[in-house]
Amino acid sequence: MTDAIWRPPLRARLAGRGVDSVTLLALPAVILLFALFVYPFGYGLWLSFTPKDGGALANYAKFFSDPFLYDTLSRTFWLAAPVTVLNVAAAIPTALRVRLVRRSRLLTTILVLPITLGTVLVAEGLLTYLGPQGWLNRVLMTLGLISHPLRLLHNYWGVFLSLFITGFPFAFLLTLSYVSGVDPALENAAATLGAGPRRRFWAILLPLLLPGLAITLCLSFVQAFSVFPSAVLLGAPAGPTRVISIAAYQAAFEDYDYSMASAIAIIMGVAQLAVVAMILAGRGLLYRGPAAGGKG
Amino acid sequence: MLQQASLSSRLWSLGVWVVMGLFVVNLLALIAAVVTSSFATRWLGTWLPAGWTLDWYGSAWREFQLADVLTVTFEIVALVVVLSGLIGVPAAYAMARRDFPGKRLVMLLFLLPLLVPPITYGIPLATVLYRTGLAGSMSGVVLANLAPTTPFVILVMIPYVEQIDPRVEAAARVFGANTPRLFVHVLLPLLLPGVLAALLLVLVRTLAMFELTFLTDGPTSQTLVVALYYAVFAAGVRAVQSIDAMAVIYMATSMVWLLIALRFVNPTQIVARARREPGR
Amino acid sequence: MGIRAANFRQLRFDKLSRAFGSMQALKDVDLTIEKGEFVALLGPSGCGKSTTLNILAGLTPATSGGIWLDSTRIDTLRPEQRGFGMVFQNYALFPHMSARANIGFGLKMRGAAKAEIARKVDEAIAMVRLQGQEDKLPGQLSGGQQQRVAIARAIVVEPPLVLMDEPLSNLDAKLRIEMRAEIRRIHNSLGATTIYVTHDQEEALSLADRIVVMREGAVRQIGAPDELYARPAHMDVAEFMGFRNRLAGKLTALEGERTSVSIGGATLSGVARAPMAVGDPIVVAARPEDMTVDAEAAASIPVTVTSCEFHGHAFLCGGVGSDGAEVWFRSGRRLALGAEARLGVDADKALVFPTRERPSP
């Protein structure tokens, strides 16, 4: 006599695999983000291949054949890359210092201000502060460091400074969190073995921080590469600081060519992805395990 | 922590503090420049303005229709805060308590809007919203802003949920609570500090969120930061001091909420680390 | 053996103190350690033993007082200048370096030649018996193996002093006993001077030549293990050493060290451990295993049995005396709850302390 194999009801089977009414609580969020994030990317990708006139690749061909357009890539890169390197390089010693300070909340609050206030306000502030009659130039001239005011507005440098002011706190906070994750006992051990502060940094701290620094580099670069309001307000959007986001914006809202705008947005995304992939590939060659030294 | 230091160590330390001090001083100075300008009668070529006045605030209020702009800003921000909370908190609970096939993909879906900068996904998003006719109105702006804020709420709330001992929930169920009652009587009271923290941070971030609103707004659905951008953009036409007055109003609004938020959260949470350390 | 510890004669702590804000972690600690000794700092958590070690290593400064190595003052030196070997509680192995690289780190910092480093590292690996594992990363090693790497790293530089901060606390019981023997063996063959911090009295008793018992930042007693085990100088040290019974009574007779005390109607003989006068209220401390069921009427204490646990070799029973005090004692057979028993204790094993000691400074 063979018994029918008893199969648990569908609900129980699903629950066994972790799907029940609680799991479904995530469904609205998933649907929302799919609609607001994934779908637009997919739609944008399709749209980029259906230009106003020409074949599927017409938009991309146009981008890479028109200097007014493809120059934006290199301009954005030469703005984003140096400022990112500066941000992260400045963040490392700062984070290492600040983690030793106990009452650092005031300092972190001040450093969080640029992020809270946003790029538009920082741009407006710099317009007043960096002007030829602004306080910065006045102080430098009074101190005798310069004889003519520095031209910092409506050019590369204004945007660079704005990216530094908003980018450094972000890099600093991220680096601080990674630095705090390194077991202090490791440095103590290195000290008892004869390593002074500099050797402790190069032989112990830096190798353990490199993976986190790679991530900080990626996130900072991506943020800087997307610069938009500062490039318009503080830079020269028609020329030296015509960044790729401006090109995308103009295609969408001045030329009403959504197809081209999507293509430019895709190119922008791909460029960011390429740099991130390169950095992470470099990180893959480095130590990636825990930053503590033994059984916890 | 190692305390004694050699001379070169101390010099390096001093150097780092000096550079950081310079950064802070310049930051505060640039903010002060805006504030000073807003109170100036005229300010050309001198260290401090020729005279002081409050008139620019009045004129900015009228000129930029700030009463309307502020109302609209708060309506938008309130909707974004409430909606991202309603959608995000349950999702965070599900992610913290359940392991299901495809969970890593879903986590990636929640992470990406925080890693990808707003303008990169803002352009495709705005395109879709225009095609569906939602852009240009408040609903478009609110929807656009939900893209980064909902994941933010989820990522901030997951650790708070994980902190609650699952056995407390098990006890509630054993004593007869179903899921809605569990939420109301047990979870929400315990999660309240976390929810408050997350929502305040969303508020502060949405106030400053420029790109998404800029790409999807219409003339009657501008937030304060976008109105400020337009004012600065058209700076040749209007008096600088008037724009600066508006900037100060924006700053004050932002700072008030930041200070309120800081009573409940650590400043570093504003950045919401996208990666969590293993084992943390 | 290629590795021999450097020479010095004496390490001296002079009124070492350390305050954290208003909290005194160490109060005027005086201690002298001879070369070649294995000294254990023993005490409950918060007693200041780890603070002492950290000050000695240079990882935290003293608030006052000093440390001398022969005639050289060392507490003003930075940790990297002191040249001690230290084994940390969580081993603190550099996770990105192989075991070999970890061990050789100290030699590398001193600028030794590559060939010499390799030779000494090999010797250290042999000494801790870790052959075959040296190219692995710490994450790939077991707890016991990580421990050996930590020890090898500390001794390869042939330091005058080896510091160990509760190195066995993260190991399971069996491994702990194995590693204990290893640590002593390495100490002996190295000829080193070792300072070992622990809260486990069994570890201290089995490993050390001398034990320093600490409590609340002050030294309570210093002595050889057998001395501390049999003749603790204070009630709190006695409790730490396993003298679980505290019987209140009065001193009835005193002759030199020998005493007679009256407890709950019975008279016991004991050994006085502090100055006292006839008629003083006193406390008798005794180990449960030293109190046995004994019929002799005059020298025994009546108790009512309240519990009896089987411990394999004997029964550990609890009872209540006529004054309501709890007493723990040993019995060869299970006793019925509520039964009456009379307990006696060897005069040598009953230590008499005054009820109120002079409060520690």
C-alpha cells in the first residue's frame, strides 16, 4: 500500500524558505524603488537607443563626435579626480588624529554643516567669500601673501574649492568610521615591539585601512563626478567647467531631447562605474579580512 | 591609547590641527560672509558693510514669495518624511528579521540609490515622471525625493530593529499578539527613538536635496533650496543682499532642524554609512 | 638554546599611582622583582593589575611614582624604546601578516639582517612548537596556535622582561591547562623574567614563583604560592584564595599565634593572622574542604544541614549554624537535609582575623 507523500501546505513551505507575511512588509518598498530607480534606468537605456533621428547608436555617436559634448567627460574627470584624491588624503591624518579626541561631537557637527547646508548654499557663500573684495582675498593681501586678488570665481578653482568643502567632511566621516574599526591593541603591540608612530602607520594601520579607503575613494569620486549646481553657479558652465551633468540637463530641459539626455546620463553612469571598478579591482589584491588581531 | 610622543610626532599633530582649524575657520567665514551681507545696507570694497539694516529680509520675503515657498517646502518635506517612514520602517523590519531567497538582491536595490549620486538617476527618473505627467507638480517632486529617502530610512532602521531581542517578540506572540498588535504594543514603542532619528535625518537631507527637486519641479512646487538656486542663478537682476537674506532664511531653517535632530542622533549618522563593518 | 633573555638584576616599582579622573586605579604600589622570577599579579577585575602592566609597558602613563630597571628610570621612556616583550589578552596579532612575519616584526623594527631574522624566528617557532604553521595568517590559526604566535613574537627579541596580560582567558579549559605548562616551560628555558596578570588563582598558584595579590588599586599581599595558599594575611585575600567560610565569634585565649575562639557555643583553635586582644570580635576563615563532620563535642560547631551536593570525590554540604551563619563543609557520605551535624577543623587550617580591619589607605 503506498501512502501519498504528504506535502506541507504552500504557506508552510514558503515560511520554511523565509517568506511569510513579515517578509511581505518589504514589498511596498521594493515596488516603489523598482518603479523609481530600476525602471527609469531601464527606460532610459532603451530611450537612449531610440534617438530623434538616426540609428540606434546615433546618440552615442553624436556624443563622441562633438567636442562640445565629449570634452565634458574629461573636464568632469579633471575636476573630480584631483579633488577626490585631496579629500581622501586629507581625511586620513585628520581621522587618525580625531579618533584620539574624546569630545569630538562639536567638531563632527561643524564638519557636517556643509553636507547639511548643501551645495547651493556653499556656492552662494563662496560667491561672497571668494570674490575679489571678499574676506579671503582681503586677508591674504593684508598678510602680504599676495599682491593682487586671486581669481577664484567663475572658473575651475571656485568649483574645485566648493567640491572640497562639501567632499572633505564626507570623506572624513567615512574614514573615521574605518579608522575606529582597527583594534587599538594592534598599535600597542607594534609599539611594544619597537615601532614608532610612523612605522606603526605604514606597517600596520595603512594596510588594514586600505580596503576601507578604497570604498571611500569610490564614494567620494562618484559624488564629485556628479557636480552640478556648483559648476553652474561658481564655474564657467559654458566653457572650462562644463561638466557632464550640465550637458545632460541641457539636453533634457533646453533641447527637450530626452533620448540624448538619457544617453548622456548612461555615459555618465558608465564612466563612474569604470573608475569604481578600477579602484575595487585594485582593492581585491589587498588584505580584506577583519581588522582585529585574534580571538575577540 | 599611546600618549607619549616625540617632538616630530607633536609637530605633525599640530600641523594636522592647524590645517583642520583653517578648514573650519574658512567654512565658518563663508557662512558669516553670507549672513553679514544679508544685514548690509551696502557692501562694496570694505571689510565690513557701510551700514546695517533688516530691510533685505522684507524685500526678499516679498520678492521671492518666501511665504509660499516655505509652505510648499514644508508640505513636500512632510509628505516625504511620512511616506518614507511608512514604507521604510516595515521594510527594515522585514530585512532585519527574515532571510529569504533574493534577499541580497533586494539589499542591493536598497543600497544603490544611496551610492549612486542623485543627478545620475535623477535625469532618467525625471524623464519617466515627465512622460507620465507627474513631473512639474508636487506629487512628482515628492515621488522623486522618495527614491533616496526610503532606502535611507531602511538602512538607518535595520540596526535598531536588530537591537531588539527577537525573544521579546516571541514572548509577545506566545501571549497572543498578532502582527499588527505586535507592532503597536511592542515594536513601535521600542523603535521610537530609531524612527525619530531616521525621520529627522530624512527631513534635514530633503531640505538640502537640490538635484531631484530641481529636475522635477514646477513653478508652484519649488522647495526653498531650489528657489535659492534660481535666485543666485539670476543674480545679475536682483540685489545680492536680497539673495543673501534668502540664503540666511534657508540656513536658519536647515540649522533649526539639524540642531533638533542632533539631540537624538550622532552627527555621523547623517552620512549613513553605506557599508557596515562585518560583525558590527 | 639560541634565545637567552638580556641581563638585568632588579625591576623596582616605587610608589606607582594612576588616577583616571577621580578614580584611583593604582595607589602607591611598591614592588621589587628579581631577574628570572615568574611573578603573577592576581586579583579581581578592577584591582589595577592590568593598569600596572600597561604602565610598565608604557602604554599608559603613571600619575605619580616611577619604575626602575636596576638604576635606570624607565617610566619616562616611550613603549617602543623599552624593549619588553608583551603578550596581549586578545593576542593582537597583525591580521594582514603571516605568523612568521608577525614573529619577526620586532626584529625588523630593530633593523636586524634578514638572515638573522629568519634564524631567530625559526628558533622561536621551534621553542613554542609551532613548526608547519608559520606561513599561515592569524585568521587561519586556532586559538591555541594564535597564542603561541603571540608568545613567540614577544620572546624572539630576547627581552629583559616578558609581560603577559591574561593570555589564557580566551581558551577553553583543556587548552588552558596545556598552555599553562607551555608558558612555564618557555619561561624556564628562556631564563626570562615574566610578569603575568590573571584573575584565576589556580593559574597563579601553578605558574608563579611569587604572587602579588591586588585589590582596588593596592597590593594586599606578596608571597610564594604555598604561603598565600595556607596563610593569607587579610580576610579579602583569604576569600580570594578559597576560604569560603566566615564564622563570627570572640577571642577567648591568645598565646603567640595560637588562639582559642568561641563560636556559637563551641570552642575552636585557630591561628591568628593579625594583632588582636582577648575579648575582640573575630572572624574565623576556613576552606570548605578543611571543615569535616567530626564528633568531638568541645571542638566542633553544630549545624543544621541545608544542602548536600555530590562532587565526585566527596560531598560539598551547606549548613546553618546556631547563630544563623552559613557554613560549607565536606562530608564522605550524603547527609539528610535537616539533620544535625557537628563540624570540626584543623587548628592550622582555621585562620583568625579581627572583625574590622584597618581600612586600606
